[in-house]
Amino acid sequence: MSEPTRADSVGERLRNLRHGLGLSQEQLARRLGVSFVTVNRWESGKTQISARAAAALANLEADAAVGETGGEGIALPVARSSFVGRERELAELARLLRRSRLVTLIGPGGAGKSRLAAEALGRRDISDADVVFVGLEQIRHPRTIASALASRLQVHDQQGTPLTQSLRSALTAGAKKLLLLDGAERLADQVAELAGELLESVPELRIVVTSRVVLGVPGEVCWTVPPLACPSVAAGATDIASSDAVKLFIARASERLPDFRAADVAPHAIAELCRRLDGLPLAIELIAGWVGTLSIREILQQRAVLLDSEPATRAGPRLADVLQVSYDLLTPEQRRRLCMLSVIAGSFRLADAQAILGVDAPTAIATVRSLVDSSWLVVTRGAERNLFSLLETIATFTGQQLGKSEDGPAARRRHALHFASVAIESEQGLAGPDAGGWAARLEAAVADLDLTMHWADEHNDVDLGLNVSSALWRWWLSSGRLAVGRGWLARFLAAAGDRQDEAAGRAYCAAAVLAAENGDYGEAVRQAQLAMTIFGPLEEKLRMTLAATVIGSANRYLGNHEEARRGFEQAMELRAELGDRRGMTAAMNNLALLELDDGNLNRALELFEEALAIKREFGAQRSIAIGLANLADVLIRTSQWDRAETVLAEGASLAGGNPQLIGTIACNQGALATHRRDWALAAERFEAAIAASQAGGHPHDVIQAMIGLGRVHARAGDHEAAFERLRAARALATRLGNPQRLAEAEAALAEVNGPDAAGQTPLAPAARPARRDNLTSRQAEVLALLAAGLSNKQIAAELYLSIATVERHLATVYRNLGLGGRVEAARFAMENGLGGQLSPSRSPIVL
């Protein structure tokens, strides 16, 4: 305010005023009462403006700011297009206006602040005062603000009376006044000073300000104008059509192309376009102008180019120009730090910002505060911490600015190293009591972790790539991102070549875990054995336990029970040597699964209960949930159904978002419902198990749930659906090379189809009633084990019989009891007190 006559600022003000009013230098000279030559010299900076002429210039700027039609009353800008949506925001703004005298609407350029404020104040149910509108966009000099308001109120300068005093008198006289000061960011300090003075001296005055920055006036209520509501990814056509963002796009597209109809285009394409534009009204309006020139798909693909190339003369200001105005308001250091933060792909914490900026904590906090206050960062508030993010359109703009600076490479390197440290720390975090918090942390950082690995790949930083990809194995496993993890691990292991160091060993071990859970059992064994050869000489016993467990797990799926037992026992011995009591529960759990496979139910139950008791001491939620799922499996097989239901309920409450656990527990719940002959509930739970296991990338679990569902369909009388599910299970087991699952699928098909195996016409049951006393003791034993879910081979091993003898016993049972196959035989066994498990469910290997 102290240098109103500086030549360079006066020249800029004159040019802005001429362009805004569409005047030539000669026309402007006449309005100022000077010659054309004088204006020319002022604009070129050759001479300074006089005090009298400076006052005339300020008055002319004020007149230009308020237009030609001053006066009191409703003096809002006339809208050139329809107002769309925002009912929730209008209600919230009305609530704020009723309780506060100064409300500042803040948000980035293009958020719709001015239009929303004008719409709200134009509704008589919101404002009962005379609205006085002052547009500040064209004002370039602080002295002009009061002059613009005075012109709007028709207040004239009086000799010896300060202008602010005249303004106070005008605002006090007559009806109550509500000022709308639109676009205050350029002159925020001066607007804050004037607003504070007027509010203090005019008790009934209320002020609404739109700004891209916070004013900082005592009593100011800052309300961030949210983006337009966009439909979710899963929204249906009705929800898409009712969202504000889509309604605005359709309205503007229809104005651009009168015969445009939303029904002619895919609603999900419009929804995706609005989401990618962040629901920013200006961006949506600009992009809608391309309807008729390009298809919706083409607009979606080229949106960034189209927004940047939109001519200002045709569709109002370009989005880039609007953002540039806000960008220019920042200090050079704020601009530099904002651009560096654009390398973060998702939401971020204060610690993330500090690492990427390379500053201390107080500086990071101050930087984030200033960028929030100036509407560059979006805040997502949480109970424990807030998260920050840049809208995609803003991130694109600031990313372009970063590309023009020298800070880009260093910021991206700091980003990669920081999120690499997050990934490495998460390996232990996901195994500890705060596993849920770490899962949420990584979920929020998915895109940044991907950028980190891309950076390592592009810069040939194999060590970073191996360390990050191997550390994330728990995350990829629990979140179901098995294919993504395997892809990155394979890439960095290929780059590592013949390396035999610890980093390569960890990567081989992680790759083996994911391969086993993804159904690639042979590859899992190969990679785990490579890890063992590396870890052995290094005496990395803790890592060796994981590799040994994977060897046991993969061999179990392959049907090599002796090899599986050796792997699990080796893991147990290594845990004992390490004194790792908690880790020993994993080995106990896996050995119990082998006992379960072999039909040793009592021993399996003992091991599961002992392991679960130890797990409860340590309180690891995921580990307890796995233990509960495994325990329920045995309880169901031993007909302890009420206890199994209680155990499964507790396990479900601890499963969180882990798709493998969700699938396993749902599969067990399906088996329990099957025993209780609740076919509808059983089918529902098996369907849920299939969906969860497919989402998590656990195909062997999918097979087990498919088998359970097929059996339920058969029991309910829908043989066509049963065959469809069971044949799909058999095909998937064949593709995976999983003999254990393949045998289960074949057995289930035989049950539905009769004892002669899949593909044959189902045998009709005999008419005579089934009687338990038609069985010999040996036949009763065979039937009980069949009902417990054992295959013919397992029954033979359990009773020390040949498989052929077992088959003869079963054929005799079917004939004597008039049964049509294994399903009816199992049902007979349960109804006659022989117990058993019709559909054994798969329990997860514990790592």
C-alpha cells in the first residue's frame, strides 16, 4: 500500500484495466482526463503517475469491478447457465450463515466457490438481508477495495471524512446488509483488514468471502467447498445419473450439443470421467465442451490434453490459467515444495511430506499448513491422524511445473527411498499386534509403492528392488495381490542373476510363499530350496524356517506327505533353536494339518488347541483367526457343531480384510450349515468363500469351496448345478497339478454320480429301507471314515486294508442299504450315529 505510484505496477494496472474494459489507450486517457501520450508513457514505465491521476485510476478500477449498475439490494452477478445440484452444500452454507458473521468459502480455482455463494445468497430462505456484491478479481490495488464497495453502496467521497467512516454509516443505515466479497485471494491481507474493521463497527453486518486462501480474521469460519459428488466405482446407472458431477456434465454437454442424450453413452464412462476430473466443476464444464467433437471414451483418454488446450475465448478461462493464478500467489519456496509433493501418488502423512521435502518436522508442518490454507491440499480427517492429498487435476499441473525445475530427480529419489523404508518396516509390522494399522497404511500407499518399484527398475537399483519386493510378501499375501507381487519379484530376481546373498535369498523365499499360495507348487518348492541353499551358510535360521514351511506346504498340496512332514519338522526344529515359542505355533499348526489330512483327528485337535492357547498369549489377531479356523475344521469333523459355530464366529470377527481368512472361515461355515441340512445357508457361505478366495488369488481354496457348493447342490436335488461346480473344481485342480484337491473333486463327482466315478448316469437307490443292522462291524468302520471325509486310499491306510478291499466293502454297503453313492452313504452314517464330516474344508497353512 505504500507505493501506489510505482511505474511498473501502474503500467500493469493500466493494461489490465484497458483489457478488462475493452478500451484503447486513447479511450482510457479520456476517462482519466489526460492525454494519450501520458497514458502511453505510464504504461511503458517512462514516467510516474501523479497523486490526482492515481486517485482517478483507483476510482475507475472500482467502477470496473462493480460494473455499470451499482446500487443497493440484490446485486449478484447474472448467471449465464443453470445451477446444478449442490443441495447438501447449500443447506450447510445456510446453517453457517445463520450462526456466523464472517464465512469464508475456500477452495482451489474452479471449485465453484463464487457460483455456490451467489446461489446461496440469492435464495431468500437463506439470506434476509440486502446482499451487496463486490467482485475483487479485477482489482489490482489495495486502495481500490474500499472504493469498489463505496461505489456499490453509492457512497461518495466527502471532504475531510475518511472513506471507511462513510462506509460504516452506509452499512448501518437502512436494511441489514450482507457483503459478498468475491475472489479475495490476491488482496487477502487488505480484505481481512477491511472485514475486521467493518464487522467490529457495524454489529448487524455479515460478510461472505470467496477465496483460495484463508483470511485469518478472528471469528472467521472457513468452509472448504467440496468437489461435486461423484459416483463410486461400484455405482449403478441410477446412482450415476443422480450424482451432482454427472448431472453437471450432462447439463453442459446438452448446452453444447442440444441433441446430446445421456442414454446414448455408457453411464460408467461418464462416471469415470467425472471421478478423474476430481468432481471439479470448472474442469467438468470445460471438458463437456468437447462433446460432439470426440466420444466420451476419447475425452476420458485425452482429458489432460483437452483441458490444457481449451481456448479461453470459447469456454471461459482455461483450467491451467485458473490454477496458474493460485500458483502465482504462493511464495517461491511454497511453489517449490508444492511441486515436490506432487511426486506422491496417493494420500500422505506429515512424515511422508517431511521425507519427500527433505526438511525438519516444523518446516514440514508449516508447509502443509500453508498449502492447506491456500486450497492446494485436500485434508481427510481421521481419529488418530489426518491424511493429505492433491486432486488429480492439481497434481497434473504441479507435476508439469516440477518437470520444469531442477528439483524433480531429487524429489523422486527421496520418494522412492522413503516408501522403500515404509515397505521394509511393514514386514514385521504386519506380523505384530498393529497388523491392522499397517494394512491400512499400505493400502493407502499402494500407488506410491508401485512408483517405488518402477523407480528401482528404471534406475537399475536391484538392491532396492529386491529389498522392497521381498519385504512386501505378507502384504501381497494378505491383500490378495499375489500376481502383482510375483511379477515384481521375478523381475528383480532376473536382474539379480546368480547372486547368492541375503537380499536374493529373501526374494526367493518371498517368491516361494506367493507361488505356493497361488497354486504354483513346483515353482514354490524350487524357489524355497534356492532360498535354503543361500540361508544355510549364512545361518539365517529365521528365514530358513519360512523357506522350510513353504517346502512343507507346497509338498502337502502336491500330495507328498513325507516331504511335507520333513519340511514342517525342520521348521519346528529351527524355531526351537531360536527359542521362538510364538513361531513354533506355526509349525505345530502345519503339522496338525497333516494329521488332519491323514485322518488323525484327535492328534490334530490336540495340536490345534495347544497352538491356539500360545497364540492367545501373544495376541496376534491374524494368527489367532487362523488357529480358530483350523480348530473349527476339526470340531466340524468330530460333530462338535455348536462349539464350531462359536469358534467360527470369533474367527470371522478377527479376519479383518484378509481374503484368505474370510474365504476359509466362510468355507467352514458352509460345511457346518451342510451338516445341519440348511442348504440355503450352506450355498450362501460356499459362494462367499469362492468369491473371497478368487479375490485373494488362492485357487486351492477356490477348489475346496467349489466342492462344498457342488455337494450342497446335490443334497438339495439340483444335480445340474452340482455337476457344473464339481467339474469346474476338477478342471482347476488339474490345471494346478494339485493331486489332493483333484482326488477330492473326483470323489465328490463320484458321490453325486454313483460309485463308478464321474460322467456316468446316477444310480437309482433301491426301494428297500436302509438299516444299520445290515452292516458288519468292518463295514460300519469303513462307512464312518467315509462320512469323516476320507478318500478310499485314506480309509485303506487307516484300517490297514487294501484299496480294493475298501472298494468291495463300499459296494456291499451301497447294495445292502440301497444307497446311490457316497453322498447318501454319508447322510446314512450321520443319521445313524456314525458321525463324520461330509465336506472337509481347507485350513490355511500358517507362515
